[in-house]
Amino acid sequence: MSKHMPSDELTTPTIATTNDPSALKWLNDLIQSPEAALDNLLMGGTWMGGYSGLEAPQALPQFLPFSHEAVLDGALLAWLVNHFQQEARPLGATAKQYAGALAQAFGLLHVLPLSRSHAWCRERAPVLWLWLNRQPIFASLDHRGSFLRAMGMGQTNQDLRPFWIDLCKQPRWSALAIRGLRAMPCVPGLPSHDDVACVLKNGGR
């Protein structure tokens, strides 16, 4: 990740964090047309040169300048809102392609400080979870795990406590749910997260 300090002046020239021409072109595309650039990247329609063997969550932290993080955050938020409003996958996209795009989108929340997108997802996590379970799912491209890992990060309150407790009772997701539960800040007067997680893990209610 670039060491440059963040800047609100997004009209300044890109500070080169890579010499790869394809990656530099994508950075410029991100500034010019944020949503289109991100969509092309997530859907596999962008050649990223030396980074093309990597998915977006692995590639972008290597060359995205801090000055571009706010632009990416806004583009990802718009992308998520748009797709959340749709039940059908995008026209022209295969089920596997769309599943991969969703997994990468939530993967970006796990590796980059995209606070607006993260907050939007956290505020509606239970509803998003139901929506995600209706989307195409493949064993190697399960976006639900990416979503839960992202939601477990940076929790500042207990808002997701009921969500995590409910998921703790589902064997498929109990490990990630317990991790999310334990990552919440503790509140005096309530049972510790470790105690709650232990009870749920052992089949308690």
C-alpha cells in the first residue's frame, strides 16, 4: 500500500505507485469514470497487466494511492447499492462471473479502509445476508464468507450482536459468526462475547 497521505484533491495527477502501464491506466479510469472502472475490474473486463493473475482484493492494495481510496469507496458503494436493488444478475454476466464479482467486492472491504461502503453494509447486514443467499453461489466463489469476514472488522458497537448470534447456530457459518461476535466491543453488564460464543458453539440457546 502506498505510504502517501490521503488527499481530498482528487484532481491532482496520480502519484505513481506502480510502473505497470495497465494498472496506471486503470487508476486514471477510476478517476474519470469510477463506477464503470470498478465494474469492469470486478466483472473481469479489465486487463491489469502484471496484476492480472490476482483478484482485486490482492492487486489493489499493492498500487492504489491513498488519494484514490475515497473515489474507490464511493464507486464500491454505488456498485453495491445498484446490485442490491436487483434480483437478477447483470445482463451478459454468467452466474460464476457475478458470484466472483460479489466475492471480490466484499473482499475489498476486508483489505482497504472503505468506510462508507463498510458502514452501508453493516447497517443492513441481516437484509444483505438474505439477499446474498439468493445470488449465485459456487464452492470456490462463495461471496457470503467474504461478506462475513468484512462485517466482523472494525465493529464499534453491538448492533450486529443478534445477527452473529443467529449465525452461530448455523453450522456452516458458526466459525465466522463466533469470530464476528468476539470482535465486537464489550459492554459492561452483558455476558462476555467469549462466554456467549462458547455456549452457542456447544449447542446452547
